[in-house]
Amino acid sequence: MAFAGGGMNTPSARDTAPGGRFIFFALLSLVLMYFDQRDGWGAKVRYVLQAVAYPIQVTVGSPGRLINATSEMLRTRASLREENEALQTRDRELELRTQRFEALERENEQLRGLAAGSLPPLVTKSVLVDAIQAELTANRQRLVVNKGDSDGLFRSQSVVDGKGLVGQLVRVGPWSAEVMLISDPAASVYVEIVRNGITTVAEGTGDPASLLLPQLPTTADVKEGDLVVTSGLGGVFPAGIPVGEVFEIERDPDELLATVRVRPRANLDRSHRLLALWFDATNPAAPWRPEMLDSLPPASIADPVTREAPASKQAGPSAEPARRKPAPQAGPHPPAARPAEPAPEKPAQAPEPVEPVQ
Amino acid sequence: MILSGTRESRLLVYITALIALVLTLVPMPQLLSLLWPNLLVLTVLYWSTMAPLTGGMLLGFVAGLALDVLGGSQLGQHAFALSLLTYLAIRLHLLTRAKPLFEQSMFVLIALLLYEFTLWAIDGFSGNRTGSWARWVHVPIGAMLWPVVVGILGRLHSPR
């Protein structure tokens, strides 16, 4: 019966000939693909299209939020009171921990030979963002959040939840942005094992409950339960943000490298409320890539690339360690040392800040 | 008379495509998202076969671009694959739309295979991850769902 409907506009064969249009659209697609790969104005086209697509993004994410909102409305008084008590207990615990933390910070300052109070806070600003869409497949682990360029969010910005590192922004539209989770197969994070300071790289596996440390030798000193934090080496993430705990180690005597798995601390597949962070550049733990830093105007989507491309050609890889280690005696870097222009001493990391190359 | 009918159904075509787009992208549990067919591709195939003048090549391209932007894939990837599919569907619409549903499903199976193959090839050429077998699961499911798509969309415009 449906086929009878075909009669409503049966065109002549000449009218339907879509060959010319097909060639036009196919070429257009190829041009788009070419420029999207090279990150030139492809990024700008995407920026505009993302603005157009924003209402659809919100619509797509709305069923999940509707369910959340409904279940929130249906909660009983008792369960709310219970949660309130639990939160208050947690608040007290956290306050105690903060006091302890402040003491440690002062001690750290003294050990570094700095005057008391001269070490600035690492995080200068944070913005609460809500996930409006999630794509958690084996190939892509991404979230779309409800804030973007208009709120000052920028590409490669670190995103955390209450427990640990979540990921970084890879695409920023006007009102929305895409977070690449640390569990994305394309993501890798420079990490450090807190117990002994071994630095390595954590790679996403496409599973939000497990990251891989693929570069540790079988003889490496790793134990189950070891806390893994960001090392700050990639320059994208600050140092010292919890990533997860080691939960599985496979040591095959025939292999050079062990298979070490880390369970992320952050609820990668369940967190809806996340924090996008800004850092104070003068804190030694802050990410050193200039586009990560607070003092610069929020980079528009194409900026990091244009700033980065010439710089990464100039500097050799040997520049990295010197730049990385802040000299304790020198105190905080003067803000003037961070030019907005391409710095000649800028380390040659991968030109793409998204995937730190090991 | 005919013109006004065409204009109305153009709105219908784009509204159904929009709904299909939202339904395609709605986040869902892991297993279900594996089995979830690409409803937008099916809808575009339907309109390209049943009303090739109304949707036309533009519908295929725009739908593909929407998948690229909202799905976060390489810009132009889905647009290319879906343009190709739309072109073939329009070219062959006189052949396919007279066929019984079962045979149409076979055509859809081939079309979806071609679609996924194109995406897969572009992923490979551009150095992206080509993914596991999981990406192919939606192909037979989409083909099986074709009679349902015909049933629903056919009801929307056949009375006219």
C-alpha cells in the first residue's frame, strides 16, 4: 500500500538524473574531509555547524535528563534526609582533609624555599558543565557538555569530576563542547604512580572502567591498589590530579612489558556534572602549554594550532626537560615569561595537543 | 496542485528526517546501542526511493553532514557515504520501489553494507580507528527493519 504513494511525484527520467549534484556533493564532502583533517578552516566550519546543531544536541540528550529529573522529583523525604546526612558527614571529612592539605602546602612551600603564601592556588577558576549527550562505544568515548566558547571554555581544557580526571575538551562550539574521556581509545595521559614516582602513560581502551598502562616493564614496581595521578608531563593536564587505581597486573615472563590496568576514579560513564578547570600559570603544577593557561584570552578553536605549528618545528625535543622542571630557587615564573606569541623555547610535543605522543 | 503537494511533503520529508536523526543519536545502554539501526539512513533511503524529487540529493548530503557534526566524526565522512547512497537510491528508484518488500530489504542490505564500507574505508584512509566487527551489526538489523520503516513512513504520505 505504501508504494501507491510513489505516484505523488513520479518524475521523468531526465528530471531525476542526480549525477551532477552527486558529483558536486561528493567533491564538497571530500574537500570538507581534507580540511577537517588539516584543522584549518575545517574547524571553523565545524564551529558554525555545531552552533546550528545545538538544538538537536539538546533534544537528543533530553530523554535521559527527563528520566533523571523525574526520578529526582519522585524521591521521598526520607531518602533526601538520608542523603543530606551523608553529605554533611562527607563535608566534615573533607574539611578535615583540607586543613591537613593546607598544612602540607605550607610545608611544601618551605621545602621549596619559597616565602609563605607565595605559591598560588593551582586552580583559579572552575565552571560546572552538564553532560547533555554521551557516546560510550568501543571506538569513541565522548561526552557533549552544555557550555562552550561563550562561557570561555577552550580546546584541550582539563575536565574533572568530584573524584578524578575525566578528560579534555577536543572540540568547542559556541554553546557546547565535546569531552574526550580518558577512556577513549585515542586518549593517552601522562601519569605517575604516587607510591614511587614512576612516570608512564595511561591509554584509553574504549572501556570506561579500565585504562591501560602499556609501557611498564614486567620488572616495574607496581602493585594492585597503587594510586595513579597525572604527571603533568604532557603539558595538557596539570600535575597531581587523581586518575585511578591499579587493579590488575599481568606479568608474562616471556614479554618485556607488563599489562597493567587502572580503574579510573572518576565515574566516566555516570557523571553528569563535571568541572572545567582554569589554572594559574605561576603554579609549578599547572600545565605549561600556553594555550592551557588562565592569563591568556580563551583560545578560539583554531588558535592553538596556528600558535603551535611554527613553534613545534623550531624547538628540539631536548628543550622539554629544562622547561618542565621549575627551578625551586627561581620562585614562580614571572608572568612575562609566557608570551602569547610562539615561544622559541616551546617544547616540541605533538602538534596536536589532543594525543600526547610518547 | 502538484506543486503544493510537493511543498507539503518536503516539510514532511525533513521533519521525519529530523525525528529519525534524533532517534538515531539518542544515547542508550551499551548493548542496545550496538544493535540500534541507523534510522536516519533508512529514512533517507525511503524518501530517495519513494519521492526522489522531494528529498533529492540535498537531503542525503545534509543528513550525512548532521551525522558528522553531531556524531563528532570527520567532517564530510557520513556526508559522502550518504550522498553516494542517495544517488544510487534515486538512480534505481524505478527499479526498487516496484519490488516486493522482501526484495527491497535485500537492496537495503546491500545499500547499508556499501554505506558502512564507505565509512570504514574513509576511516582507514584518514588514519582513524576502523573499529571492530561491532560497527557492522546495524547493517542486517537495518535491512530487517525496512518493512517497518516503509509501514510507518508510507502511512504518513500515501493518502495524498
